[in-house]
Amino acid sequence: MIAREDKMNEVVPKSKVIRRTRTTWNVSPSFMAKNTFNPIRSIIETMNLSPNPDKKMIALSIGDPTVFGNLRPAETIIQAVIDAVSSGKYNGYTMSTGYEEAREAVAKYSSTPTAPVSAQDVILCSGCSCALDICISVLANPGQNVLVPRPGFGLYKTLAEGLGIKTKPYRLQPENNWEIDLIDLELAIDEQTAAIIVNNPSNPCGSVFSKTHLERILQLAEKHCIPIIADEIYEHFVFPGQTYYPLASLSEKVPILSCSGLTKRFLVPGWRMGWIVINDRQNIFTPEIRKGLQTLSQRIIGSSTIIQGALPAILANTPQSFYDDTINQVKENAEVSYSILSTVPGLCPVMPSGAMYMMVGVDMHKFPKFQTDLDLVEALVTEQSVFCLPGKCFDFPNYFRIVLTVPGELMKEACFRIREFCLLHHRNNQVKLQIDTSIHSLNYKKDISAIISEKNTDFCDNYYEELEP
């Protein structure tokens, strides 16, 4: 005991003294935390939403196809997961990039005759958002920029700017079915541009790019030697008569990181299964980018192993009839919504060609009570209990986005409520303040070209010339 006390009383050399650098608590958030901003979530969480208690809420806001229960995954998809759980083989860790057999299944699913890929070209991720995060992180450094569509999915900005990577928008053209303004895209390119994000089919626009348009995008990327991140989460989700072209199938020279997953086409967003497919026939990404993708995937130790175990059966056995039924329901909702909203003075819907959304232009001058599309959307919730996302969420004011995955009768009801709201608040006193009963007898099965010919031409035909968002 005495020896211990003597040791405790020894003088500690100054070189070994532990110096305290703080005398008060000062814990600050990181650069990443302070600079991470999700525009959609931020806007929604700060909106003044007080639904009309006399009307059932109809949310046309979030792109989750499972909300109303009318769109359900195929039985083969459910059974694949049951079998994976029952096998007991997928309860542990695996490689951060995923099981070999799961990656082989994705490679087979994603390969095209002109762009074959193997399991070594696939990285499984926790949803498509994780795939996008990894792709942006591997290609760009702080201070560099990535080019993003406008209007576009707000998460691109969230993922990039939290890392100190800038985003520069390029314009999509509503007057041309939301094709990219290629002049604007090229003007946005500079020496700090690390990648171009191309979203096709599009959220929020529901557009599907033609083969010719995609080839022109690729020509620009090749000209300026800039890789592409292809957000193709809505791949194959296109209406009858439309054709989806995987971007990588159209170029042998441009390196492309394609991002997709089960979320939308297979109607299971909560399962968090996404992937990156490396398309690089000129070996531009080898070896540094491939190694970087692998090391970044190790940050969260991969995606759900249960879903990985089910993935080969899901991708191989899901029947075409399931895909067709889903597409047909969404397409019918699109036609119904377009036919109703096209008759509303002050609104200009843009008919989609795929995905799950429709963008609707608003001539704010016709609704003087509201200063912005956000004000209008908030009032729509208060009066009619219909919730759409304002164009502000997509960096494109004077629009709102509606989701097309609700049950058909609710879709009609929501559009009638929107029409009633707009007629009530239209500045023209001669506009009727109640819905014409004749609109309820519309034949929604008639040819869409006939519906388009009856649209509200006094606004739509001049909208794009008069208003530049």
C-alpha cells in the first residue's frame, strides 16, 4: 500500500502530461451534416398541411406504389423471399458487393446484346439511392461538380453537396416531352465536371427518351470525355407503344455506371435492394474506379442478404403479366388525370410516357390568391385534402407533380377536386365555381389523341413561351 502511494506521488515529467485543449463542451456537427439537405423532405416537413376534415385525404405526393394496397408484388416475388428465409443460407454476412449468384442474376437481367456484363461488373447496394451515393462519391471530389436534370430528383443534390461536391442543373423541356436541352447541357460542362446524371425514365416527369435523343446525349459525353451516371430505377416501366433503351446499350465508348433495383418495377421499395452495373468496354474505369466502388461498398457492409438470396428467383421468375398489369393501371390513371386536368383553365398537364408521375404546369397569374406553387399546394390540401408535390421540390417552379399509383376511383376523385379548387380560385369571374356534371361522364377509354385534342388550348399552347421557370 505504501509503495503504491509513493508511486502516485511521483512527479510526472512534463513531456508525459496530458494537456486538456477544452474547458467547455463544444461539439459541432460535421461539414457533411451541415451541408446535407433533402429538398423534398425539407419542404414537406415545413409545409402547413391541415387537411379538410370533411374530405378523405388523397396523397398524390410520395412515389411509393405500396401506399394504397392496389399495387402488390407478384406471388413469385413473395415466394422467392420465403424460400430464401426457409433455406437458412442467407442469415449472415457476405462480401460487401453481394453474393456471387445474386450478382450473376443481375448481370443476366441487365445485359443486352450490345452491352453484355458479368457478375464482376455488378455491385449490390441498399436501394438505388445507395447506388447513386456510391457512384457520385467515387467519381467526384469536393469542389468538382456533377450535372443534374432540372426538374429532377432532389436526392442528387442531397448526396453530392453533403460531400462538398457541387451540382449544376441542365434544363429539361416540357414543350418537347421533357427532352434534355442539349445546348444547355453542353454549356453547363466545365473543367470541374466529374459526371453527368441522366435519369430515364424520369422522376418527376414520366418521360421516356427516344433512341436518337439518348445517342445525342452520349455524343456530348464522348466529346467532352465525361462519364455518365444513369439513374434507371424506372427501367422497362414504360407505357405500351414506348420503348426503353438502356443507355449503356447505345455506346461502346462512354463509361457508364447504371443504377437500378427492385424498388419500382417490382413494387417493393422497403426491401432496399439496388445495384450498380459497370459498363466500361474501353476499360476507362479500370482499375482505380472499380476498386473505389468496392471500397465504398464496404462502408455499410452490403445490402440485405435475405433479399440477395431471393434475387435470382425474383429476376428470373416474375411473370410478364405482372409487369403488364402494373403498367396498364398506371397508364390508365395517367390518361384519366390528363383528360380531366386538361380541361382546367390555368393548368397544363404534360402527358407522361412511363414511370409513375405526371407534371402539371400552373399559370400562377390565373390564381392571384397564391404567390407560389407551394402556396397553391398547401391551400389544395386545406380545402380539398389532395396533396401534390410543388415544383419547388424539383427546382422547377410553376408546376406540381402527381403520383399515378393510387386506385383508379381515387385518382378520378383527386383530379375532380383539383379541378374544383382551380375553378374556385381562378381570377376570371366568368369561370363556373362548380364542376360541370358533364365532366363526370367523360369516356376515359376513348383514344388518348382525342382527349389531347380537347385540351385547354388557351393556356397550354402558349404556356412555354410565356413562362420560363
